[in-house]
Amino acid sequence: MVELKKLFNLRNQLVKALKMLNTAHTTAKNKIASSLIEHQFRNDSEDFLNHQIKNLEKQIMELVQSEHEINRNFKLATSVTGIGTITAIELILNTRNFKRIDSPKKAAAYAGICPYPNQSGNIAKKQRVHFRANKKLKSLLHICAKTVCIHNKEFRLYRERKMLEGKHFYLVMNNVSNKLLRTVYAVIKSGQPFDKNYVQLDPRKKLEIL
């Protein structure tokens, strides 16, 4: 787990560096004074970083596959539509393979998608996201939420129903992120991969599945 975390953190650092380099490269190409030599060096640097990232990701997957419990939970987590390799590993590392943070409620609080009520006496103030929330994990889960609403009927129907009820888009996607976390923890607990064809209808409404 320690080695996996080191390699994964290094991978994230290189991805961040590549994004910064890409942004600088795009800006430089729009400048008249940009030279061919500068352009070539930037291209070479981007190629090098891409190569290093791919090598790191290969090493990361080898480490995941070498640990039975980690590999088991990785496969189960990625069986859930919308949960990709990076998000699954991020969850595994931050939850200590779903043991330190052992419930979807705790995971939602940790990721900052479960607002903490700020209370003073008997008067409840506006809810806020906890300052210790893991913003990276929150961002990944929101990306996953958008993906699952495109590719999974149950999640898509849930989003459409909530939007028809007049709920704010970001609130709906926050709820979808929570629903995704509950699904991940459910498959981890049961040991059964996610059934992509299963659709749980809202019993209060009659919805036609197209």
C-alpha cells in the first residue's frame, strides 16, 4: 500500500506538470515571438512526460494486481459504471482499501459531498462542506457521476426525475456521487460485481424505460 501510494502520488504530480506544460505550450504557440526551437523542446518535454506517466501507470497496475485484497476491491469498484481506474485507486488509497473509511456515509463526508450542518445552539445555520474534505476525490466523483448518468439507465432516470422535481443540477450530481459511493461500497461488501443491466425503479412513480 505504501509503495502504491508513492507511485500514484508521483503519477498525479506528473499529470499536473503535463497539464501546466500543455497550457504554456498553447499560450506560446499564439505568440509571434515563439521560436521553432522552443516549440520542439516543449513537444519533447510533453512526449517524455506522457511516456513516464504510461510507465508509472503500468507499474501501479502491477502493484494492484500483486495484492489479492486490493486487486479484488479494485475489480469490484471498477465494475460499477462510471468508476474508472484512477478513481478506484484513489478510493482504495484514501480509505485504506475500504477498511479505515468503512462506510459510504464516512466516504461521502471525507470527499466533501456530504455537507456538515453548522449549528449554534438550537439554530441551524446554512450547511457547508467540511474544510478537510478531499477536493481531488470530490472532483473525480463528480466526473464519474456525469459519466454514469450517460451510460446507466438507473442513474439516468434518477437524475431526470430529480431535475423534473426542480432540484438544482449541482445538488442532483452531488446526490448521484453519493449514490455511486453507496453502490461501490455495496459491491465491495457483497463481493458481487455491479449488474449494469439492473434498473431499480422509483416505487412512487411509474416510469417507462426507453
